[in-house]
Amino acid sequence: MKAMICFWGLSEIGKTPAIKTIWQNLKNGSNPPLDTSSDDICDIVYLDGHKIGIESQGDPDSKQKEWIDELIKEECEIIICASRTKGSTVEVVESRAKDYGYELIWLSPLSSIQISLHPDLNSITSESIIKLIKILIAK
């Protein structure tokens, strides 16, 4: 099953840190990512032999479209990405999922006003998404 898991939310809600935590928990070895831009990441990792694409640029006028297109071109079975709650970033995710046959799953990262909780919340989010990925690749 092909699936696109999109973290969506307002600016500065924690989409990128959550996605980067998932990436760090899934990456094999210390190979550099495919691309980076400021704090964002685009890379391919493997879980039980399945290709997982991860990209964290969900801002308007970012490399979001190019990075998602690259992960689709690389035939990733599951893509984890980011977007805002409306506008062009949502349109890119929706169109790519529809055009390339990906089941689209919308999620929001766990967040808190207390910055000290962010690492714990990202860890919980990462564990949950990895469990979800395992369910998806078993189908």
C-alpha cells in the first residue's frame, strides 16, 4: 500500500521537529540526507526493506513540491511530509497523493506551550508514526 502521511498545522506548531525525530529514529547508518534547507530535511530511509520518503518543508514558496516529487520519482512506498492547514501546500500534497495513488493520512504533531515537553512529545509522535508505517507496509 502506498501512503502519504502529512503533518499539517500552523506555522511553528512543531511539524519539522516531529518529522526530524521520525527521520532520526528510522535512518540507517550515517549517510547524509538527500537535501537540506535550513532546519528542514529530505531523505529516504528503509524500514523492513520498504522505502520511506521523509520531507519536512511545508511552507509556501519552499521546496515542498520538488522534494515530494523527488520522493515519488524514487518510488517511495510511504512519504512523510508537511503542510500548512490551507493554501498551496495543502494543494500540493492532495494533488500528488491523488495523481500517484497514495492513501492520504492527515495528522497534527503533538504540541504544548511548554517547550520542555517538546522532545517527549516528538518521541511519542515518532513511536506512533513508526507503528503506523509498520501497519501500512503489512497491508
